[in-house]
Amino acid sequence: KFLRYNEVAMKLDPTYLLGGPPRAVGRFLMKLPRFFGKDLKRSEQCLRQALQIAPESLLNRLFLAETLLEVGGKDKKSEAVRLLKSILDTPPAAVSPLEAADAEAYKRQAARVLSENS
């Protein structure tokens, strides 16, 4: 049901909460076990859509970076590292008010993922 409801939300208003519907679908598809329908290609597509809607979103960048690292490959890793560094370099004034309360947690997660993949 989660996937079905969020796909409807993507059609109704994909911009809701800084690209929340495509971000939720993308993250869900990345986190699923393979035998339950994990789909990294579609995950990447949805997260790119979320990032296009709200490039300022730390969470959109973080989730796309994590998906790219799981997809693998030199180009995907380079893009993921660039996204993670952009999160760490984002000044507090540039953080969306919708993410301000969690910005430090997102930055800590980005730093951890970056250190694990450097």
C-alpha cells in the first residue's frame, strides 16, 4: 500500500515537502530486499526527480548519494561523493526551513557515508 499511495501522491503533487513523494518512493525501492522488489534503477530515477524538484534539499541529495553508491561504478561513486560533499558544505542559511531541525543529523549521516566510501 505504501508504494501505491506514494505513486498517487507523485501524480497529484510531486513537489509536496521538497519532492517528498518521489523521495519516499525512491528510498523505499532502495531499501527493499531484492526478493521483495528492490529496484535501484527506479530508485535512482525517483530520487533524481526529487532532486530536480528541490535541489536545496539535503535529504534528496543524501538519499540519491546512498542509492548511487549502492548502484556502484566509478561515475556513480564520483557523483555520490560530490553530493555528499555538497551537503557538508551547505551553510545553515541555505538549509530549507522544512529541513532545518534535522539538518545536523543529515550532515552527520553524509559525513559517515562519505568516510565509509573514501
